[in-house]
Amino acid sequence: MSEPISINHNVLKWARETAGLAVDDVVERMKRKRVTTETVLSWENGESSPSYIQLERLAYEIYKRPLALFFFPEPPQEETPKQSFRTLPDYEIQRLPTRMRFLIRKGRVMQLNLAELYDNVNPASEQIIRDLSFAPDSSSEKMASLVRRYLGKDLAEQTQWNDSEEAFKAWRDALEEHGLFIFKDAFRVEAFSGFCLYDEQFPIIYVNNSKPETRQIFTLFHELAHLLFRTGGVDTRLNDYLDYLEGDSRRIEIFCNRFTGEFLVPEYDFAQRMEGLVIEDTSIQDLADTYHVSREVILRKLFDRKLVDQAYYDEKVRVWAQSRREGSGKGGDYYRTRGAYLGERYLEQTFSRYYQNRISVEQLADYLGVKVKYVSGMENLLFHKRATA
């Protein structure tokens, strides 16, 4: 085994705690390295140090942090999840899975990347977060109407899209044209569909790519509502989430859901389509396909109008969730997946900087989140997108 190295033990402890891990969790993940609880505690107390090989595993695989960070004189200052997500109840912040904490940190890194790539200036001439703002007691119908008008997407266009894939791309493009930045990732945490991080120049939305595209569309506008209230937010299906919210936090979260439902399925149009309609699986699916939303969004509309009862609602949600789990597990092309995660605008900006000789190929790879050997494949993907646009 290689010799121990001198690192900052305070940073080591900070990295573990911000990753949401207990000492025993680290021991479990380091079990092949003959690490015990006493070993980890001695590292964090400054009584001993890990070897370079052990530090690499801690940094890259367990804490998901740059190796150089562990040589800093002090732990870096970071915005805490509580500061980012003021509507998230304290008990859920404490229980945020390690994967979610990593994705939130990744989101902040993407904001820094954007600031570097765009010289600290949002390139959009019209910025929805700058131009629109709403109070928590606003009318969801009025807000939905104003946002739709601002984005320039009327309901007739929405209902003409061929499928949910086309719908998601259209909504993503519209939001990015108006100053937002949309990224995707495989969250691998069932309860979370997405989150957003507020910033005056570079507000971002992160979407769980493992969810159906109809759910991803819902996440886009749920998080947009949070950003319009000048706060970060989380789209989660935790059953008792709202029970732990109070005051404005509760009102904002409820409002975000109402706004999203009203924006994607306007009440005036829904009421017309419901006239004489028999409520059954086929009609619910047809309405969902019309608006390019999930069946749950339609079901919620029916429940709010007292057209179905609680038992019917709960049973349908349970059955549909089960069918999604059974149908999951499809794979995909690596480059297409990375491209979908980053988005066309981000890809174009990073390669533009590279072609202008403003960044090296190593920096380009870092911005793209890939190894240098995969850069050419990402470049081919970009050229293909341009050729088929």
C-alpha cells in the first residue's frame, strides 16, 4: 500500500457530512480497502491520513469531489440545501439522499460553467425570471396565461405536437430562449423528479431523465414557478412533503403544482373537452395525449372537479406507478444521452469556445463531463444535430 499523504482532515470530515454520509457508510464503501470505523475517525481527527489510492476512492467515488479540494486550507463556502430550497422541510433536507446532494453540487458547478462560458452575462435578450414576478397569493390562471403569452406558445400549437418527446423539446427550447438553462441526469432516486437553483444571471432546472417525458414536462413548469418566486425548489412525490411546510413555503409549493396543472391543461379548454365524456382509462389517456401530460395530471383535474373520488384516484395512481416500474430499464446511446443531458445550446457554446481557442480540449471535456477520448464523439453528435436541424 502507498504511503499516507498529508491532507486537511477538516475538509475530509466536511466532504463526508455534506455528502450526507455517516462514518459507517464510508466504511461499507471502502470495505475492500480494509478500512474500519476507527480508521475513518482517525483520518478526520488528524491522527492519521489515507493513502493516495484511498484518497482517490474517497474523492471520486464516494464523496464526488475534486481531489485537490482535500488539500485546501479550509472547507470551501457552499450554499447549503436549506439556503437553496427554502420550501423543503428541515426533516427532508436532513434525509436528502447522497445522490441528490451530489446532483445539487453538480448543478452549482454547471452554473459556474455557464458564467465562465458566457462571460458572466446571460445571452438571452428576453429573460423570463427577470421580466416576470408573482406573489404567492397570485391567481394560478392569470399567472399561467401571462407565462404562456410571454413564451409565445399557445394551446393550439401545444396540442399539435406529435408526442411527448417533441413536446418536451419544444418547451425546453422555449424556456432556454428566455434565459433558463435546462439540464438532465439519471437521478436514480425514485421520489425526486427534478430541482431548480435560482440565480439572477444563470437560473437552472435539473430534470430526472429516468422519469417519463410527460413527468419531465411537469417538472419544467413546477420548477419554473419556483424560479419566478426567486427561490430554488424540488419536484418530489414524497407523500408527507406538504405536511411539514408552513406559511409562504406551503403556499408556494401548493401554488407551483396548481400553476403547472393550469398551464399545461387550461381549465377553460379542459371543461369543454369534458362535456359528455365518459371517464375511463381510454378517455383519460386520450386527454393526456392531447395535452402531452401524464395521466396523473388529468386524474388530478378530474379529482379537483369531484368527478372521481379519493379511492378511484389512489387506485389509479398505484396501478400506473406499478406499470411504469415494470416497464423501466431501457438503455440508450452514450453520446445521445450525454447530449440530451446537456442540451444543444450548452453543447454549441462549449464547442464554440473550443474552436475559438479560448479553452483547451481538456477544459472542453471537463465542461462536457466526459473523458477527453469521448470529445470527438460529442463533436460528431453536435454536427449531426446541426445537419438534421
